[in-house]
Amino acid sequence: MKTKITLALSLAASLVAAGPALAADKLTLQLKWVTQAQFAGYYVAKDKGFYDEVDLDVEIKPGGPDIAPPQVIAGGGADVIVDWMPSALASREKGVPLVNIAQPFKRSGMMLTCLEETGIKSPDDFPGRTLGVWFFGNEYPFLSWMSQLGIPTDGSDGGVTVLKQGFNVDPLLQKQADCVSTMTYNEYWQIIDAGISEDDLVTFKYENAGVATLEDGLYVLEEDLADPEMVDKLARFVEASMKGWHYAEENPDEAADIVLENDDTGAQTEEHQRRMMREVAKLTAGSDGRLSEEDYNRTVETLLAGGSDPVISEVPQNAWTTAVTDKMGM
């Protein structure tokens, strides 16, 4: 009996000495689109415990066609959002003080995909054609590209006819457009899955045309960067997220499976997500999360050169920072 009492007292003393367990810091991430391999790094970081390792409790909120990440963070619904820079800079100019704190995507996945049967082999063949273009801020790289090529976009002689494209490839499949907007990791493969061979397609990557804008960056509200504790929390978040991205790049099938486990809609398929993960890995490869000033300046120049209605009217000030990535241990 004496031994049991002694052990009980020792255990109680050790619990008192240890004190209450500290709760992990909570952080909410709002994605730009639905749950898919485009965001695999974050799901992997959560699944593999990389956020736990840096004392973070991260909630990942999927997006969708009716969810605008800048509005979500402005309304207090998220601490960090994933957004494309055209959208983020436009929001900043309109009064939502977004700041880029990290850039996991090093390259752009946007391109124009054309049917070879149209005879289009180079941009010189664009005049007189109908091109499908995404709008809602996604049109500006296209408009800048056409402006640089000297090709009007009003359907006039020597110009192109712009078809406002939904987020699908129907205009190409239904022969309503000669080319459509696609992402290397998503819509392009929808065309392949519809039965068209890669040999029957011609692609033009915005990255190669020099007008690509930065995609899938991490943004916070400027006021949060004035709080040292928040900056520390964000640095831990970015570092753990990049660990998740690197793991996903090296283990694409496992990463895709983790994404599927988090897809509550059941809309995604294993084949599509595994293929998407391999394509997304090409865009994040080599990134440590730090934003390239050269890439930022190219994006701004592209947005300012978007024709008569540019997405931003002047060069932004303080729209990105290294304050978070400078604190990372990577």
C-alpha cells in the first residue's frame, strides 16, 4: 500500500511540475478553389503533422465559384488566403490591404490550347481567330500578350475575337473557339479526357511568352504584419507548408490520395488528382516560398499593360514583404 501511495504522489507531483499543455496556435487558410491537388502542399502538411510540429492548428477552408478569398479575409473569415496576384493587387487597390508573404508557385500554369486542325502553329496565326479567354481578372495576361503582339482584341480586321470562356473547355470541344484558356494541371487534361489526342493540340504557355502573372501566392492583411507574434506564427505556417509541398513533389501519388481523403464532395477522381499533382509539382519545384522580385515586377508590368482597362492603375506600394520568409529556418 505504501508503494502505491508513493507512486501516486510522485505522479501527481510530476503532473503539477509539467503544468497544463499549451494549446497550438490556431490559423485559418482560405483556398482559392475547391479541394484538389492544386493545394496539395497544405493538405499534406496537415496530414503529416508538419503543422503540429510547429505548434499550429490549421483549418483549411476550400473555395469555390461563389467564394472570393479577398472578401473572406476582409470579413475576418481567414488569416491567410491563397490567391493569384492579379486578384490580390486589384483588391489592394480597391481597399483590401493584401500583402504577399510567400510564393509557393514559382511558375505559371496558364496557357492557350488550340486544335491543330485549325492550322494555328504560332501567335502569327492568331489574327482572324476566336480565342476563349477567362475573365474576372484572368484576362489581363492575355490582353497584355495581345498588346505586345500588336493584335487587336475587338474582332476587327487583323485582330482576334475574344470569347468569354467559362471554367471549362466546352468552346474548344464544340468548335466554338479555335483556342481556349487552360491550366497545365487541369483544363488541358479535360480536353484529353474528352478523347482528343495530345498530338492534335498546340499549346502556348504564358510563361514562355513573358507575360505570365504569379499564381497561388499566400496573402495576409497588412495590419497583421505589425504584430510580431502573428509574423512568427505566419513564418511557422509558411515553413511547414513548404515542407508539405516538398513532400508532395517527392510523393505525388500519396499527396493526391491525401487530397482525395479531404474532398468531402466526392467529385474528384484518383486518376485526375494524381495527374494534376504531377503537373502542379512542376510549378512549385525549386521554390522555398520566397517571392522573386523579378517575377513580381513582371506581373505588375503585365497588369499595367492590359490595354485600355488595366487591372491596376499604378504601381502598388508595400504589396509584398520578406518579413515572414526571413524568419524561416529553411
